[in-house]
Amino acid sequence: MLKDEQMVTLLDTTSDAQKRVRHPEKAHRPDTEVLRKPDWIRVKAPVSRGYQETRGIVKDNKLVTVCEEAGCPNIGECWDKKHASFMIMGEICTRACAFCNVATGKPGALDPNEPENIGKAVAQMGLMHVVITSVDRDDLADGGAEHFEKVIHAIRAASPATTIEVLTPDFLRKPGALERVVAARPDVFNHNLETVPSNYLTVRPGARYFHSIRLLQRVKELDPNMFTKSGIMVGLGEERNEVLQLMDDLRTADVDFLTIGQYLQPTRKHHRVVSFVTPDEFKSYETVAYTKGFLMVSASPLTRSSHHAGEDFARLRENRAKKLAMLAAE
């Protein structure tokens, strides 16, 4: 080697090998068994013009959707109708739930333009009902409550006729956060329990079941007129009696709307599908849930908490009006 030569190390920042691992905490887990999907769970790949138009609006406004990040099986149907669930506060979550396909790790700073961009997209798409969800942001002092508030206000300003549903994290150890979101007056407050309590340690280890129940109950204490909603997945090894007990817990918290859908495994590193619940079993869950007093129930293999949210919200309001009329007549 010549005296004046220097060693230079080149870093290739463009190759796939340099890309960030989506789920670093799952990378070294053994692959789980993958069950063959039954016929009732299969959907067609999205190719419609409506889907492409919605995708264009989302990309043009630099927005993130839970439809894409979570790999929702209903994305083709919903985007064809210009329905989308926006995921705010970035695309990296501070939790590492065993069922979820959203990337985990250390998130970046909040985008100050995001509320305005979402308001613009909602108006552009002509949405009558919009769902706003988020990653967990345990790194923020308020868990992202102020950002939720700004997004709600931006949508109200850009599209006053649009009804707003928020699907929030649990705001665990974030005092005052829930109160701030409720004070912004969304039309529906949704927080998913995701699974029965016996599964929390392996499926949702960063969360606390009874904290989530209390969160939903507190919403009603703050605003008795606000619709509350929660959802779970089945097929994770739960027993039927556990699902029925969960229903009772939600009704104790006066939750109005319950969704139940089939868990689908995003990758072989995620929690395995223990069973595929049949359509008849879902129908049975729906029947029982209505007898327990829920105003609205959506239970089917492809049900997701945001699926048909607009139509379901209209039915929810209608069902509450009928119930109040019956009580007034007594």
C-alpha cells in the first residue's frame, strides 16, 4: 500500500439489506405454524379504479392508513368506496403486540402538518364518516392526546358534516390524556380490548385489560352521550365462556358497540392462528351480545373495528333513538 493511501469504507444505504427491520423484537422467534385459510376468509386482491383513486389521495397528502400498515383484508372493498382509516403520529409503534403488523421501534417527531393534511384529505374524499386511529406513543408525555385533539378540530374545520370516530391507544400512565380527547368531542370513542384477559401476557403484553375497561367506562362518565365502541379478535385460543365474560365487562362499562372478527396472522413470526371460527359461531356471538344489551354488534370472520364504520354508526344512532323512545313510552 502506498504511503498516502487511505482506507475508505462504503455504506450502501439503498439496498434491501440496509432497510430497517419491521419487527426487531420478533426477528429471532421461531416460525409459527400457518393454518390453511378456509374458503369463507378469502378475499380478492384490490385492483379497482376507486381503490387506485383513494390510494392516490392518501399518497398525495403523505398520510398513513391502518388499512395498509396492518394489512387489512378489507382494503380493496373499503378503498373502492373511498373509505379509509387514517393512522396518525407516524408508522412506528412503541408497543410490540404479538398480533399486530404495524412496525415497532422508536418513533420520530410528530408531523405538525398532519392534522391539516388529514382535514384536507377528508374533504377531498367527501367522507361522511372518518376513522382516526394511531400507533401507541408511550414516548410522548400525553401519549399523543393533543395531536388527536388537533386532528379532530382540523376535520371539523375542513369538513363540518363529517362524523368522527377515534380509535385510541390506552393512554396507560398518561394522566389527563383521555380527558383531552373526549373534550374534543369525537362522535364515537373506540378503544379495542383485542382479546380476552387470559391472553394478554402473550398477545398484548404492554397493555392491561382492566385499565382498558376502565378507560371506556371513564369516557361515559365524562360524556354520557358519546358513543363508545370496542372490538376483539377470536381464533387466538380463547374459550367461548371467556368471550361472554368479556361482553359482560364491556356492558358494565356501558359500551354501546362491539365488533368481533377473525384473527389473521400477518407473518410466521406473529402469534399463530389457533383456530378459524366459523360464520355460525360468529352469528351466535352476535345474538348473545345483543341479548346482553349492546346497541350495535358486528361479528363476522372479516369484521374489523373500522369496517363499514359509517353505515354502522348510522345504525348505532338509529338504535339509540329507538331505545330512548321505548324508555320514554314506559
